[in-house]
Amino acid sequence: MSTMKTKIKIFFITLLFIYFFALASPLEAYVGPGAGFAFLSSFLVLFLTFILAVFSFLSWPFRLLLKLIRRQKTYKKSHINQMVIVGLDGMEPTLVEKFLAEGKLPNLARLKKEGTYAHLKTTTPAISPVAWSSFMTGSHPCKHNIFDFLSRNPKNYLPELSSAWIGNPKKFLPLGKYKIPLSKPVIKGMRKSIPFWKFLGEAGIFSTILRIPVTFPPEKFKGHLISGMCAPDLKGSQGTFTFYTSEKEKAKIDEGGVIIPLTISDNKIETYISGPENSLLKKEEELKLPLKITLDINNKTANINISGKKFILKEKTLSNWVKITFRPGLGIKVRAICRFYISEISPNFKMYLSPLNIDPEKPALPISHPFIYSVYIAKLLGSFTTLGEADDTWALNEGILDEDTFIKLAYDNHKESEDMLFNAMDKTKKGVVACWFQVTDSIQHMFFRYLDKKHPALKLGRNKKSAKTIEELYMNMDKLVGKVRDKLSKNSCLVIMSDHGFKQFRRGVNLNSWFYRNGYLSLKDGKIESGEWFKDVDWTSTKAYGLGLGGIYINQKGRESQGIVSPGEETRALKTELKQMLSGLMDDGNNNAVAINYLYDRDEIPPGPYKENCPDFIVGYNEGYRVSWDSVSGKVNSTIFEDNIKAWSGDHCIDPKLVPGIFFCNHPINTKSPSIVDIAPTAMELFGLKAPDHMDGQSLLRLENSPEKKQKSNKR
Amino acid sequence: MWTFNSIINKIFDILFLPFQSMNPWIGMIFISLLTGLLMLLVFRYTSNQEGIKRTKNRIKAHLLEMRLFSDNMRISLKAQGNILLANIKYISHSAKPLLFMIIPLILVLIQVNFWFGYSSLKPGEPVVLKVKLENDYNPLEVDLNIAPSSGILIETLPLRIEEENEINWRISPLKKGVYNLEIYIDGQKVSKQVSVAQTSLSKISPKKLKGSFLDGLFFPLEAPIKKSSPIKSIEISYPDKSLPLFGINFHWLIAFFGLSIILGFAFKGVFGVEI
């Protein structure tokens, strides 16, 4: 196939050369190289377009016939032409209802009136990658294998990204200081089960899937896809920003970024951009790109020079996307896009550099299906964020970005997704368009405290916004819904949904400290607290530990490398004991308020082939509580409860019953309590297909002769 | 004009000096590279680089669109329309740099033409020397003769053609060199350069004119004939030259056009120019 393509290319190139070197008259050639630059490119484009057009026209009758035959089958049973799913991550039902009542969401109100509004049951746990995996597969977590952002490696108790695994190529050819890879790097998706768009594709129905979480690495199907949440940055992390500062003494970042201290000499700074590890070298080292900054104190601007590429940036202005190129050697280029923000020019220089996003025009890793789809979008609409979690909440949490800049960044990212959605809607008049928006999640995480005057985080001095920020967010999303409605095809189904809701995060619970204080977790001799990732935990006498945003694991013999609790009766007894002690756990520092409602035993939640990878318990925190920052990162100390004083003040990693999502649809549905696992079977039925038996959800449609209803009427 | 031409001639003499005894393709590659680079710089500083980049991206996007949505006639047709529109915009972006480039390019092309367009004469190879007179003079009546030259044999008596208002001789070079033929007419002397089998790359002046501004521009190698002279022009019919490669003879213009574009494109990344 590729030989054929090569031959066709050679044929076209030969034709071009014949034209220029044999047929062109001297007069034409007298146009000269200057005009030649323009006319040659232009001619090439016209020539290609012409060839494509001719091919297109000649093959059109055949394709039309084929399409008609296929489409007769494909859309024969279809109830609609187009299904548009707008995923507004974390949109909270109580706030939606409040703003609906106040008349601030006219488009959603119209949707509710014409069709449906309901709470959407989320997954256990109520975490985005888990919920969106259930959305796409129509299955509960034990069938798709995603239980959190992180999973634990039972061999070393360290966290691993739950959604994807990226490994270096296995075979190399040593050449001097280099090792030349002889195979591709391994990129393995950890999410199991099959997304509904793959089933639709097999039946000939086209889908465009934009930024839906846990779609990295992209899988093949009939349609187009841009990976979303969990797609890495160029460093392979989930987003690492860089903070450049000349105020070295005060610089401190706990998570999410790195600090590069600077020295200013004669208003000039010489530093570097920290890139990924150079895996071409036998002795791997960080790739660095020289960065020179010249300060103009009077005009409050900086001249930024990245390996000869220059631009001027004003203080307190977020740059556009800047393209940068790392050269690991052997002529290979690794490209990224990033944004700069100078928060202070003088007396100290402070600059934020966003995580290095994979350049969608020349992606270093596959971030779309087909591979050229990201190239197409970037060329048509401009560079766009490719990092899964694009809104840099860590930078705001650490005080590196101010609130206004964060909001601008989040809405800029939102605009990119919005443009992609509208382009996809225009192109996919028949089929599914699904697009995920992060802005609702990120802004609520970072500004939810403004809705709660007693929130501990409001005691900090960095609070400049108000409850209006959240209100505006909801109103902006309503405007988006209005625009989407205007662009819908005839006979369409529009779904506006969120994967979970949102609640205040006032107090953190350090489960590992609780385990320690109650004798379930031991520290090494002489230690009274442990560093990150259980550094000083004595596993040989530890029975249970907490990891991630809601997981508790039993240190089980034969499963964990240093497990001490025997499977079977001993484990069951320990789980019963822990469930009794932790369900209803009270916070003595907050008038004995209940911090944990319930521990969800993995044996109680819907089963599936990947149950063994599920934490032994998923913690159902009460409203106002969440796992503490220290506990997430495996720190152990004597403090169980603590105030959350970070800007990250709203959350949803709590008892799933407390954080349902929202569901709006322009069609009526057959139940008052839809679940996120019902969306996939609904999509399939809308296009006249029967959902596969492994899907846990059922169609929400009120259709006559629904195959779903007949077969699954007793399921709920 | 002659002062200006002398400077330009000198520059090109210096530029081609190292290449005179080499294969002419090397000189051609050199001048094409130089022109390509010069044009790149002009293009960079006179064009709307951002606009060009945006437009090119749109064209590429719509080309990809045709591939991504090859099953969809509506999208394919729309993409083709968009490509045509973007192409017009792209060409319009190139108009301004084109204006800036056209004058230096004409000067370069004129010079390159006299270095690569004609072969010098070979000893023993006869050629016609044409002297064209002003309309006021009759070729049958004027007193005109050529002074003997050590390297050039005047083979025939002057052939006076009244209808053409010109006088022709057949001359034959005797040995290699650059000679100045001295033509005497009504007591005035006019000289004409003759090149005989010089190096593989040498400049050839086929015609000398009395000269308007445009004549001076297009035939810059020799000083113009004085206005008072009865002679309008002196021309030697040098044979055309071509550049052989793999058995194919390329016209210098095609070689120059192709090479300068290819080399210009090759170096656009180095200079960060969006074409």
C-alpha cells in the first residue's frame, strides 16, 4: 500500500518537474525565483487540488453508490441524524437549579422545558477518569479498570498513572554516546472495555470525539478523536510547569511544577527551558533549551530569546502559544508548544512557563486518531492545548499564577475546545459529536470557596474574586449550550451532561495518619512521620494504607510484595473492622462532624474482570471533606484532620451519592434517575443498534420497539 | 547609466572570478544560491510572514480535510473552494515582496544572461559582424572600414544591405583572447569587443548599442556608442550556449529558475522565512 502511495507521489513530482523543466517557456521562467517561491507553492497547491478534485469527481458516483448501499443499512434503523454530547466536567446540580430558578441559564431552561433535566448518577468513586470511562464504555469501573487517576504498584507501593503506560523502546543499537531505538516506544492504554463510538463505527456510523478523558493513547475506530484528560505533556507527566524566579530564598513549590532560580546581570538573564529526558543517550539526561531574557524595566517588558526565536512579552500578559524545538541528536527534533507569563519584572523577576504541551502540528506522541487529525485541527484553528489537564490548577494552587491569569488561561483553553466542537458539528452532520470541557471542573476546584464564607481557604490573603466567578462560569456554559443548539442538524439529539457534581472541600482527612495512629500502619524504628510515597513506612508490620483520591488497600500477602494480611478470612475480618471504624468517622476538630459516610467495599460494587485492580475500599467522604493533600501523596504524620487552606477549595472525590452530575437532553427519557453508564447504550439505540450485553447501562430513550427495553427491562 | 553598469559588471566579474575555469554548472549553482538567498531575505523583510503562514496553514488544513473526509462530497467540495480562496490570498501576500524583488532580479538576470547565454567564438569558426547605421546614413555611401587585428581575420569585403540599413562582414577568429575590433566610419572610431575561446565561463557581449536607457539596461557590458556616431549598433552572432547535464541541454534560464527556487526553499528554514 505504501509502495503504491510512493509511486503516486513520484508520479506527481515527475509531472511537476516536466512542467517546469521541459514545458515552461523562457518567458515564464523570467518570473524569476522571487515570484517562483510564491507561484511554485501556489501552483503545487492548485495542482494537488485539481488532481484531488478530478479523483473526487471521477470516483464520486461509485462512492455515492457505496455510501447509499451502506447508509441504507447504517441509518435504516437510526432514530436521529446527529447526536451531540457536551460534557461539562463537574457541573453541580444544586448550582444549576439555583441559577435556573434565578433565570440565569435561559438555554438550559429551554432544554429542560423541551426535553429532560435530571441528576446523573455518577460512578464509585466520583472521579473524572473513572466516570468518563464509564460514560464511554457503558460499564462500571470493574469492567473498564479505571478506579482513580493513580493506581498503585503492589511491588513497591508506588503510584502509577492508571490510564496509560509509556515505556521506552525495547531494542537499541548502540552508537557512540547514543542508543538508536530499533522499535517504537511502548504506549499502552490501561482503560479496558470498548467505547460506544467503536461499536457505532463498526456499523458505519461516524463519530468525532474531542478531548474526552482517558482516550490517550488514541484507539482506531471509524471517526476522529483528539485525546483528552490523562494525555501527558512532553515530559510524560500530567503537567509540569516551570517557575523562574530571581527571589530564590522565597521560592517554594510543593507539587505540579519545578523552580529554576535566576541571576540577573545587567538586566540580562541566561537560563534554560527544561525538557524531557533525552532517551537517545546511553546515559539519559534532561534536554535543555537555552533561554535568554533581556529586561526593559522602564517599559515593563522582556525580550525573550529561545534559541534564536525572539518575542517581546509585557509584564502580566499571557503569551500566545510559542513553538519550541528540542534537538536530542541524530537530527531528530522534538517539538512542543508552551505559554509564558511574567508576573513581575522588577525588583524581582518572576516568570511562569506552562507545561510543555505536545505540538499538535508535529506530535511527538500520538494524540489523535487518525494521526493527522491533530495536525488538521492545529492548521485550521491554530495551536491548541494537548495536555489532558490543560488548566494549570497547580500553578494557581501554588500561588505562581494569580486568579485572573488562571481564569484567562482556562477560558483560552475552553475557547480552543469550543472551536473544535463547532468545526466537528459542521463536519459531522450524521453521527456522534462528543466534546469535553474542563473549565467547569477547574474553575470550580479553584474558586468554590467563594460560595462558602466560612471556608478555611478564605483566611488566606490571595482571595480577590467572588462568588460571581462561579455564577459567570455557569452563565458562560449556558451561552455555549445556546450556540450548540443553533448549530444542531435537523433531527438531532443534544445531551448536556456532567460526570459528577461539586462540593466544598473544607477539611482534609489523612487516612494514612489514621491508620498509623490506630495501629494499622507502622513506621520504621525511630520515625514518627513518613515522607512522600510511604518513604518511612514499615511494610512488614502494616496492615492497610491509603493511596490516591479515595482508595484504601489491605497489605495483603501474595498480592503486595511485603503483604502481611492473609487473603480470605483474615482479610475479611480486617475489612469488617475497618469498615466499622471508618464509616461514620467523626472529626473532633470540627464539632464531631461526620467526615466519612461510608466505605464502599469492592465486593459490593458492580463486578467485572478487573475487580482485582480496584482498591479494597473506596472512601465515601461526607460533604466538606476529602482525603488530605498529605495522604494523597503517601505522607504519614500525627495529624488526621486538617483545614484545607489551598485555593483548590472545591472537590468531588467524596461519597458518590452526594455528587451526582447533571443531565439535560432535548428528548424525553424513560427514567427519573439516569446514570452515566446509560449514555453509551442510549447513543447506540439512537442509531438503531443494540447495546452489547457487557454494558451495565440501559438506554434512556422512550422509543417504541426498543430492543434495549425488551431485554433489559428487569435490569434496573 | 554606464557608470552604474560598470559597477554592476565589476561586481559580477568578481563574483564569477573563481568559477571561470570550472564547469559552468558550478557557477550557475553559485549564482542561483546567491540569488535564492537574496530573494529569501527580501521576501522575509517585505512580506507579511504571519499572514503567509496563516494562509498556508489554511491551505494545508483544507487539503487534509479532503483526505479526512474523503467520503463526504459536501465537505470535499467546500474544502476545494476554500483552497482556491486561500490560494488567491496567498498569491496576494506574495505581491508586495514581488514588487521589491523585481528590480534586483532583472539586473541579476541581465548579467547572468551574458555569462551563460552565449558561447564564445572558436578559432577558425567564422561569424557575421553586423553594423547597423542610423536612418540618415546610406550604407552604400558611408566610408567605413575595420582596422586589422592580430587575432581576428576579416574574411570578406563589407556587404552593404540598403534595405536593412546595415553593413556585414564575415570575420574569423585566429587565436584565443578578447579583442577590440576598431571600426572607422566617417573618421570616427567605434570599437567592439570580440571573445574567442576563453575560459569555460566568460561573459559575452553580443551587441553594442548607441543606447537609450533601456538599451543601456539590457546591454550593459560595453560602453554605449557615442550619440554623434552614424552607427546605431554593432552585433556579433555568437552561438547560443546551453548547460549539458546527463545528455540533456538545459537553457540557462531554466537551470537558474529551478536551482534558485530549490536552493531558496532549501535555505528557508535556516533563515526562518515563511514562503
